Amino acid sequence: MSELKNDRYLRALLKQPVDKTPVWIMRQAGRYLPEYREVRAKAGDFMSLCSTPELACEVTLQPLRRFDLDASIIFSDILTIPDAMGLGLHFVSGEGPKFKKTISSAADVASLGVPDMEDDLGYVMDAIRLTRREIDGKVPLIGFSGSPWTLACYMVEGGSSRDFAKIKAMLFDTPELMHSLLSVLAKSVTAYLNAQIAAGAQALMLFDTWGGVLSGENYQHFSLAYMQQIISGLNKEHQGRRVPVTVFTKGGGQWLESMAEIGADALGLDWTTDIAAARQRVGDKVALQGNMDPCVLYAQPQRIETEVKTILEAYGRGSGHVFNLGHGIHPTINPDHVTALVEAVHKESVKYHQ
Ligand code: CP3
């Protein structure tokens, strides 16, 4: 495999010196890009796009052709694991993800097994292998998974939810059942991420999108503990390089101190967290990723640049910052505004690394 030409992202995650702050964007391959919409239309449905390695590779590379990004993320979804467990994932236009089968009883949980990474999820590994070849060392490729808690939310609720009524009833009424579901998910995610490393993922991200709906104590027991279990089961060295892990709990800003203790290399911050204070709170333990409000991209380029400067100044001097949005980019953003963001991060960050 070819040498990595730009390792700014990996270096920042390990707090090694960099020339500029690296930047990538959550959901950087997506509907805001006309070229994505074109491939998506050709693929038919979203899962066909994910499960056809040539198409998944193509849309992974699209944002790199337009923007000077410092990382790529394999095009896939967090819901591939529950789908591989037999729940029947499909997407209903305007409503998001849905499962044919949901998990509600002890028998349902008992029927779940750890999927086979090559037989059931081989399409993800094929997409990673192909993308590593095609990307030719331009930037690192990130692999990812949902956290056990976040996957369980979709599996128990059957799709997106406003109130998390079903999964919270399960958590409070039958905590042992909740734990056995999370446990099979943690084993699956560990195997999934290790398979992604073996296939060529050079960094990993755990998306804990719904950890923030829990109380502090329940967050520790039902989300954080399982992410810790996963991280301790990862093969963190591959071909002589460390594979850094970023943990992102949306709404987790008040728990950064405990998140910094689970063995992750970096924490993702949403935009409600003060990044200057976050850096003080976690000290040297972890790097930080984030955290511009995705809606800033609706503003004009000049205003975007001002916001970039504010965040860079708040993080301050030295390595350990990966610039990103505080959550995924919205489908109605003008791609030219992303160009403005990426250029501003690179231009304005040089002085913090001299
Ligand atoms: O970041 C990237 O570019 C990589 C691709 C990626 C997708 N989903 C592609 C996608 C990643 C990292 C994800 C993660 C994901 N998927 C999360 C965690 C991150 C987060 O946003 O909090 C979650 C919760 C999901 C579940 C999911 N998948 C939702 C809620 C949706 C949106 C449904 C909708 O219609 O808005 C999806 C579908 C999805 N995953 C899309 C993309 C580009 C849009 C589907 C389309 O093209 O129609």
C-alpha cells in the first residue's frame, strides 16, 4: 500500500506537531453534493449504495475532489450491524431509517448473534479495501461504527425517536435485558472495527449519537462502559502505525472527564460545548474534534471565516485539534460554503502551530 502523503489528521489525533489544523466534515459524502445525488439516484436505494463497493468508494472520494480535506470516511452507515443481525433495515423517504423487526423481549435479544464480518458485512470491508487502493495515500481513511447504546436505540425503537419511550422503559424495567442487548452489540462492534482495521481503516470513530439522552449515571453504565469495552478489545496497531479512535457522544459535553478515561485518543465535541474549557478539562489525555455549529454553513463565507477563527483561537496553540462540525452537515448546504470553511481552517490555523 502506498505511503500516506498527508498524515496531518493522524498526527493531530496523537497530539504530534502539525503545520496546520486538519479538517474533515461529518457526513462529508452526502446529499448536499449534486454528484452524490446523481450516484444515489443510480443506485436506487440507500442500502444498495452502501453495499456496492464501487459506488461506496466513488461517493467516499467525491468530497476529496472538491475540497482540500485532511481525512476521508468510508461511505456506509451505523445501521449495517443491526441489518446484518437480520432486522431488515430500510429507509422511508422523509422519515429516515426503519427496521422490519424490532427488539422488545428476552427472546428477541437471545435470537441475536454476532454477525460474520466477511459473510454478512464483507461489503463494508470490500469498500474499505477498494477505497484504500483508489485513494492512493492522499489522506487517511476513517472507519466507524455506532456505539452499542445508539444502535440499541434504533433496534428497540424501530427507527428514529423523539422520546426514546421503548428503550428507556426497557432500561428501567429490565436493566439485565438492556445489558444483554448492549453486550452482544459491544462484541459485534469490536469485531466489526477490528475487521475494518484489517481491511485498511487507518483511524476509527464511534458515533454515540444518542448517549446524550441519558442521565449522567445511566450514561456511564449503559453507554460509556460498553464503549470502553470496545476500545480495550481493538487491535490498535496495524502495519506499524497506531489506529487512533475518536469517541463522539452528542450532548456529552458535561461528561468529558469520564469520557477521557476510556482509552480513546480523541473526543468529538458538539457545538454546545466550549472547546477552550474542554481542552482545560481533558488536559493532555485526549485530542479534541469539533465543533462548529453545522448551521454556520448557512451563513455567508465571510461569516463562516469569522466563526472558524473564533474556534481556532478558543482551542489555542499547539496540536491536538481536528476541526470539524459539531454534527453532520445538513443536506441543504451550499458546497461553496464548505470550500470557504476548509480554506479558512488551513489559512488561519498556521499561526497556532509555529
Ligand atoms: O460521514 C460520512 O460521510 C460517512 C457516511 C455516514 C452516513 N451515516 C451516511 C448516510 C456516516 C458516518 C453515518 C453515520 C450515522 N448514520 C449516524 C451517526 C452520526 C450522526 O449523524 O449522528 C446515524 C445516527 C445514522 C443513522 C442514519 N442513517 C440516519 C439518521 C440517516 C438519515 C436519514 C435521512 O433521510 O435523513 C441515515 C441515512 C444516511 N446515512 C444518509 C447518508 C449520506 C442519507 C441517506 C440518503 O442518501 O438518502
